[in-house]
Amino acid sequence: MSSSTSGRRQAFILLNTASSAARTLDMSFIRVGPDCDFSFQNLPYGVFSTPDTPKHRIGVAIGDQILDLSVIRSLFDGPIMSRNQEVFAQSTLNAFMDLGFEAWREARRSLQTLLSTSESKLRDDVSLRSRAFVHQSAAIMHLPADIGDYTDFYSSRDHATNVGVMFRGKDNALMPNWLRLPVGYHGRASSVVVSGTPIRRPRGQMRPDQTKPPIFGPSKQLDIELEMAFFIGAGNRLGEPIPISRAHEHIFGLVLMNDWSARDIQAWEYVPLGPFLGKNFGTTISPWVVPMEALLPFAEPNPVQDPEPLPYLQHQDPYTFNIQLSVALKGQEMAEAVTICNSNFKNLYWTMKQQLAHHTVNGCNVRAGDLLASGTISGPNPESFGSMLELSWRGSKNIHLTGGQTRTFLNDGDEVIITGFCQGDGFRVGFGSCRGTILPACSSD
């Protein structure tokens, strides 16, 4: 059997399994509205605590509730999870992620059974339910994993083209390697924070006047980047690449991301080694990790790639997803946030499988909890541009808000809210929100 035939068969099995599960177990005893991100078809994982119980616990979101898996871990009685129930007593998802693809599938099946209207084990045990469920409004969310490493790709052709036109001109917009491989750089894992964490305006060197020496001070071109990122599940050994045919077995799930960027600092520092202080001061992710199996019903054909990638980057199975994404901005003087961008995850040129296969083809080892980001997700139309750099076209035009307010880049006090969801037939598979507010720069020394 050829690799392409095998890939198509594999994709059919995975998609059919996910669709069948959605049809068979389409009802939960927990009430979920049709516009709620956390449907029975979703069941995302996160880490939370409560004021009365500060210990970090693993939970699953459904409706407006969180199911505390540390309370019900003994109910996971499948052949893999029955031997590994203690992973749900941990304070992060790393140990569960590290169990691998088959364990994730088995755990999801158990959750769907336990939460279904036809299963009485959790539904009818009033005492257990009172201990196992926490209202989301009472929860404090934390980073879902201990993130060892973070890599940011540059996988939107529209974004790369826009930035290239601004800085190099139309004839040299894309660098020669861009259509041949997923371009990326290694970011700073220590400054990845969970949604709701304020971001302080960074200071650094800039050279606004190319005829004068650089200056030091707070960034005046603080920007957003609309991104998504996936968590690595089971890793690979050093020196042993992950083949693209098995890359999906190492991708645990997706989160929303805002990779805040100081464009003026970045523009001065990035030659010749790339992003540094203009990026490493803060990256925000949403707290809920949507498992890939929940997203499979929303897979679409991959983008046509021309020139054809090298064999190690080729796969036929659909691994591009129809995830509707929005960015809203709320200034200090604004009563409500205003949407400034509507994009879609399917606007990416390089798939997650290609990103992971390329990342490890040289033998680089990835580990459970590592985070790999998409890069800015821009579409072909101005309203789908995923950064203020593009929306204001490098500061040359205003982004209009409400009450006569405009922006080219972010002001202190601005809150940015990223949301995303897949729309099913009467249900959503959503990600919640990824938000952060800009604090003023530290005072000068």
C-alpha cells in the first residue's frame, strides 16, 4: 500500500470514528446551550483551582461546569487508564499527555460515557456530583502544562507576504525558503502565561530614525499576533525523527494564542538571528486544550502546496481545520470591545503535521508539554489580517474603534480578546478566550 493511500485510509478511519462518536453520544445530562463553546462534543482539558481548594487540579469543561478528574479518576476503567488513574491526580496535564495517543482516545471515550444521559454512574450519584463538578465562575484557571520548550512557526502565506511587502517590497516578499519548509524560531517558554495575565509594555533598543543611533525606552509599536498552538503529547527520543505519517499521534490538542510583539524593538534586533527581546516578554494562551479528536469532524483538505514539498513533508490526509477566529480590542475608555479581525485557522499554508515532522527531522527531541505555535494567522482580506502591523499597514493608517477612537498599535490599558470555535450542527467546539491587558512599562532606572 502506498504512503498516500495509507494516509487517506488513516484519515478516513479517524474522521469516521470521531463522527460516529459525535452521532452516538450526542446527549449529556449536563445542560449545554447551542452557542456554548464547551459542548459534549468538545470536552477540553484544563488545570484549575478554587479559593477554598488552592491545589491545582485537572478538569474537563462542559457547559458552564468543570468536571474535576481528580475526584472521578477511579471511574477510568479502560485497559490503559485503569493502570494510570494517578495522572488525573497531578497538577498539570504533562503525565497524561505523555501516555500517548491510545490513552487519550480511551480517556475521551470514558468521559463521553460518564457524561452521557444513558450512564447513571455519575448522573445519579448526588454526593459524587457535588464533589466532582465546579462552576466555571468559581474557578481560577492556570497554565495547562509545564511548558518545557516553545517554538513559533511562520505558517500563514498571507501574513508572510504582507510583512515581506512592507519590509522588502512586492518582488521579494517571500524569502526563497518559505515555500519549501515551515519557517520557525525558538521562543521563550518561561514567559508563556495563561489568559487574563496582564502584559507589561516592554522596553528595549529601537532605531526609529535610520539616520541616527538607536535609542532605549518603552516600545511604541506594541502589537498582537493572532495564533493558535498545539501541545506535544508523547515525545520522541533524541536522534529519532517523528515521521509525518505518525505525527498526529504526538499532537495532543490546540489552544488560542496571542504572541505579543514589540515591532520597533524587533525591527532593530532581528538581523541576522531573528526575534529576541521583541517577542520574549510575553505570550498568552487560552486555558482549555481542545483535543484533536474533537476537531477531526471539522478537518478540511490541506492547502495546495506549489512547489511540492520534499517527501518527508508530504501527507494526503486532511489536517487543516475550519476554526473561526476573532480578535477584539477594548480600550480603557470603551464600554465594549470592538472586533478588529476575523480570520480562520484554515488560512495556514503549512499544517501541524508538517510543522512537527520538520521540527524533528534532524533528530530534535520534543517532550510532553512542549508548545508549537502557528505564527500569525492572516487571511487574504484586510479584515482577516491577524496583526495590527498589517491592519494599520505598518502604522500608515488608523484602525477605527468606537467613539472616534483609533489605533495603529496598542495603548496602555488596552485589553485584547481572542476567541475561536468550530461550528457544528446545533453545537460548538470552542476554545473559550485568550485575553490580556497592557500595563505601562516599568519606570526608568
